[in-house]
Amino acid sequence: MAVTIEDFGGRVATVWSQLRPTTRQLVERALQSTQASSQGRNAPYDARADLELSKLLAALDEDVSETRVLAANQETADEIANLARNNIKGLQAFDTGGLYESIDIQQSAGGLTFAVGAKAKHAPFVEFGTSPHFPPLEPIRQWCRHRGIPEEYAFVIARAISERGTPERPFLYPAYLVGMRNHVDRVRKYVMGTLRGAIK
């Protein structure tokens, strides 16, 4: 016997009827395959679709949906943090390891929201670069010692920064973009699992 969305209950049917066609097609495609398509992997992050899918999960089973959304959000936060650390190494911004070690994940009191960031004071200067300014010499001397560069070059480096600033070397935002693109697939997987479980 064919199962319709109405068989899931009135609340699910109501939420389903309120989904945008884009989000509804996302769910239908997820149910048709156990693996995300290559097209889905390249899809941009859609915050509204994410919210709609969360509402659909909540309508299916509040307890199960919260567990599934929490799992998806935790996986994405972990991925973004790991990608950011890899980017720091790739950008040769590792140096003493302070920036690398400062990558941090914060979880909201409610448990469903995660924030990934870097606690190091110089993190914004690496991520966004700086405008021309004359920096303090001692941190540059320390950097020179760590890199095996004669300390007398510290003033030369500082003068160059005063004229040109420092270039941006984003490590966090690129990690965020990749993580959120993959987050779409994670939400699809959890929606599919919950829907298939409800059908069974």
C-alpha cells in the first residue's frame, strides 16, 4: 500500500504543505537515493531550507529530530574546526602553534547551535589582513627568532608593514563555506533516515 505524507500525521502534513518547492524536492531526492548526488554536493548552503528541514524533523518526532539535528550540527562544527586548522598549516600561519591551538567550538545552552572561531588575539589580522600601520617590534623579533631570521630585520619588516599592511590569509571562512556545503548533505541524510523510519 502506498504511503502518503498525510499518513505521517496532521502536523507533518501541515509542515510539508508549507515547504518551498526547492526544499520539497530536496527531501524527495534524498528519499530516492541512499547517497547524495554530485549535484547536491555542489549546492550552495540554503539557510531557509535548513530551517524548513529542521521543522519537518521536529514534526516527525521531536525527540528523535533533536538528536539528529544535534548530530548534524556537531559533525559540521567539527569539520569546520578541522578544516580551519588544516588551512592554518597550509597558509604557513602555524608558526608557534598559538593560532592553530586557539580554534574553538562553543555550544549554545540549548545544545543545537555551535559556533566555531579562533581565540588567538592575532586571528583577525591573519584572516582579514591589516591596513598599513607600524607594529610593535618585539613580536616581530620573536617571529624572526622562531624563523631563524636575524633580529635586525625586525625593523625592516615593521617598516614594510607600515607602508603596505599585511595581506589577508583567510583560514576560517573557507572552512565555513566547505562545512556548510557538506551540512546540506548531512541534513538530507538525517531527513531521509527519519522519513524512511516513519514509513516503516
